[in-house]
Amino acid sequence: MNAALLTALIALAASGAAQAAPVIYDIDPAHTYPSFEADHMGISFWRGKFNSTRGTVTLDRAAGSGQIDVTVGVGSIDFGHDEMNNHAKGADMFDATKFPEATYIGRLTAFVDGAPTRVDGELTLHGVTKPLALTIRSFKCIEHPMLKRELCGADVAVTLDRAAFGIDAGKDYGFSMEVPLRIQVEAIVRE
């Protein structure tokens, strides 16, 4: 075998080894909580979360790419206060009967040492779809101690303008429309 052919075969084998297949992870709804802060006339903040989340994460660390597809049950909103929960589900806020789910579809980007640091995607909320870039503040994968499969987790942050999604209740009373979101997410590799 000549040297040129041997070099080409080695390069081909090396490039195949570097092209790891994307891995699919299922979001663990028991360990995933999109939480937020909502201004109350500039004097306090109502903090809440959504209790129903599902979706998938596809990750290819070798290629530095991936995507996410997440659905949140809007009717699962939880302020820890039943009256406020019911008000938030109503027509003048989330209108959970008409718009029962919010979705986010995005591309994992800006990989550093095999970990994504940003998601570029689109949020559909209250029937409105807008671009929304998320910052991944931390990202880590380990072997799940009981399931013996890879488990990844992330802390994600963004601030959005709720009025841009048609949720402007309280604006006339001086409520800020800026809503900081923090998303704690865990996902387990699919079997």
C-alpha cells in the first residue's frame, strides 16, 4: 500500500471518529421548572413557575450543535396562591383555555469545551411567535446514579417583554412588562 493511500485512509477514519452521532435526551418534567418574576406596580414581585414541561434536547458535542423542542402547559402556572393562579389563567392574562401551551424551539449554539452557552430560537406564547435568545448560565452532564444513563442539566436565563406576546395586563397601572425567566432543566438520554 502506498503512503498516500495510507494517509487518506487514516484521515478518513479520523474524520469518521470525530463525527459523533447526535444524542437525544428527554426532558425530565419532575426536575424542570421554568420560573419567572412579575412586577407588581414597582413595589414588589410575584414569583411563579410552570409545573408542566415536556420536550427533547438533541446534542452533538463533537459537532458543537444541537436543538431543543420544549412545551410548557400554561394552565400549570403556580404562584403559590390559588386566586392569583386562577387570575393568571384567565382571558386578560395567559388565556389558558384558548392558548393552553407555550412552545420554544431553538438551536444550541456558542459551544465552549463541548457545552452550549446559548440557544437561538422562537417562543410561541399566547398565540404569538417571536425570536428569543436564551443564555445558558451552566451546563453539565453526569451518569445518573440510579438509571445508569447520561443526565444533563442546565440553568438558563432570559428577560422577555410580555406585552410583545399580547400579555399586557397591568400596563396602564405602571406594571413593568419586562419578565425575567430562569429555567432549571434536566434531561436524560433516551434509551
